[in-house]
Amino acid sequence: MSVQVAAPASPRERFHALDGARAIMLLLGIPFHTAAMYTLSGGWLVDAHERSFLASLISALVHSFRMPGFFILAGFFAAMLLARRPAGQWLSSRVKRLLLPFASSLLLLGGWEVYWMGVGAGLEPAAAFAWTLEQFPGRWVNHRWFLIVLFAYCTIIAAVHAAPALGARLQAAWRWLGPFRLPVLLVVLPIAAQYLTAELGTLLPRGETRVNLQRTVMFAPYFLIGALAFADNQLSRLVFRPKLAFRILGVVLLLAYCVLTLAFGDFLALTGFPRALTRPLAFSVTALSGVFVAALFYYYVGKAFATGRATVRYFVAASLVIYLFHEVFLLPLGVAFRLVDWPAGIEMLAIAMATLAGTLLVFEAIRRSTWLSFLFNGGPASPAQPSAFALTRRFRQELAGGDCGKRI
């Protein structure tokens, strides 16, 4: 069954496959960041001091599409929700759903995460604590950066939606491109964003502000692709239901991205080759992987999750909390596993499974508290979940019976 791309028949209907895809992309943060500690290039927030080809492969596979794909979905859902409610009302809801979890998790979790970065870098506990305080607030943002970037995009699209004259001019410009619309949107803009991102790196001083500005520029074309896909059937079919030729292109780009990453590490900084050759290659593979590998991902997720399985709905509801809390467990586990002489693959599996278990326990606690749900999820878990504890017999019975309407 292919993923649904038309507007839902009722305001309460959900895009189950796209919900599932978004949740998977957030959950992939666990294996991606676990692998980052073991990659051949090393040097992540906590370095496991052990190198693994498997870790580099996992990192490349996930990194090729995950964040571009996430922002494509974010743009799609933003356009969909703006079609249902006034721009101001929707943007207010984004403050609760994005900025509140960002601020709460930064203040309550950021220090713990940065502390373990310091310990992982070899600092004694007292020195790591002092260093942690010095890094506030910039370094404490950590993996929460996407919430800032996403809110910036939401503010822009809400402003456009609230200004009909501006929206009309943009629509006219889109129509004016004619047959060049899709090549410009899917190819030219993502590659141009890569170049602009690189230039910003040379023009601006080092720091978190520069990095977040670069990210905002880099992922803007993907958010735009998703937003336009909601209203453009041709674009939505290409992105969410790609034909065989585009799926093959996605596979080719995925292979190219992985080969370049495994062969050269940071292939955006290839050395020993003419810069005029390596920059177009690296930027093109990176930018286009974000479009076509993501489309490949949506295609197969759409086949698997179009009907909205109950277990998928659970992880959809839990995904943001899991992502916000995963480094609370993952970073100290990365430091602790330096003391264990196991194969890298076994260590990565143990860290990832322990992190997932810990974050699920956190979600179970948060969804039972109105205040914690407000702070870390911007409101009650959505879609609604069974009242029983996860994995218990009663929980499974409620899932099987479809009794998920009661909120905690």
C-alpha cells in the first residue's frame, strides 16, 4: 500500500505512514549517535577509543538522509496544519510543542550531557563540572538544535501564510518556473544551500551561532520541499511515492554517500584532489542524498506503516521524549564502556538497547504527569496511548483492542 499524500478526509485523521517515518527518524538518533562514538574517524562528543567499520557504515547510512528527510516531513506537516487553522494560532502551538521542550530539556538535561562530554575528554569530575558551567548556554543546546531551526522555519511559513499578497507573489513565481520547478527545487536549491553553508563557515566567527545559522541555511530547501509537496500532487508523488527510476537514483546516491564517507571520512574536505572537482562532487552527493534517499525511505515506510499499527503509534507518541533524553543515557554509557573489552558491535548494541530502555521508562513517567508532558512534550502524548505500563499484558490487550483513547 502506498503512502497517502492527499489531504485527510477529516481534521482528526492522521498520516500514519508519515507519522511513522518522522518517529523513526527521531529514533535513529540512538544508533546514529551510538555509532558516532566508534567511527573510524572518531572525535565525537564522547570517543569510545575503539574504531569500527560497522559504526562508520551505520553513521553514513543514517546521516545520508535523516535530517533532510525530517525537515521535508516538518515542512509537509506545517503546510497541512496551516491549511486547517489560523497562522497565529498554529504558531502559538509551535511555541508549546517546540520551544518549551527545547528550553526545559536544555536547562534540566544540558548540564548533565556536557558534564559527560568533559569527563569523556579526560577532565576530572571537578574540572568537568566547572567546564560545564562555562559552556552554558551554547554547548548545552547540543542535539536540540533542530528545534530552534524548525521554529525559525515555522515562523517564516506562518508569516507567509498570514500575508496573502506575499503568498500570491510566491505562488506566481513558482508557476513562472514552469517545467523547471522540480529541478530547481529538488536539485539546484539543495546544492546551492550546501555552497552557501560552506561560505558562511568562512565568513562568520566560530561558535554555536555560526553552526546554527549554517544548519538553518542547509536544511531550508528540504523544509520548502515538504511544504510545497502538501499542495503539489506531482511533487508529493515524487517525494513520497517515487517511481522506480527515482528509487534507483536514491540507491545510487546512498551507495555513493557511503563509499565516499568510508573512503575519505569527512569527504566534504577531501584532500589531494583539485578543489574545483571535489566540492561539486561532495556538495552534490550530500544535497541530493537528502532528497532522493529520503524519498526511498518514505516509499518503504509507506508500504510498511500506512495502516497505523498500534505499536507504531506508541513510538510516534514517545519519539520526541526519547530523542530529547537519549544522550542522558548514551553519553555516560559511552564513557563507562571504555572499561569493557568487548567487540565494538556488541558494545554498540548494548549501549543502544540500554539507552532505548531508559528513554522508554522516562516516557512512561512523563506521559503520566500533566506537568512533565507539558514541559517535555508540549502537551499530552499524541496519538493517545493505553493507560497501562508499556509491554505489560494489559498494555498489549489495550493495543490489540484499539482502546487507546484514554489519556493519562
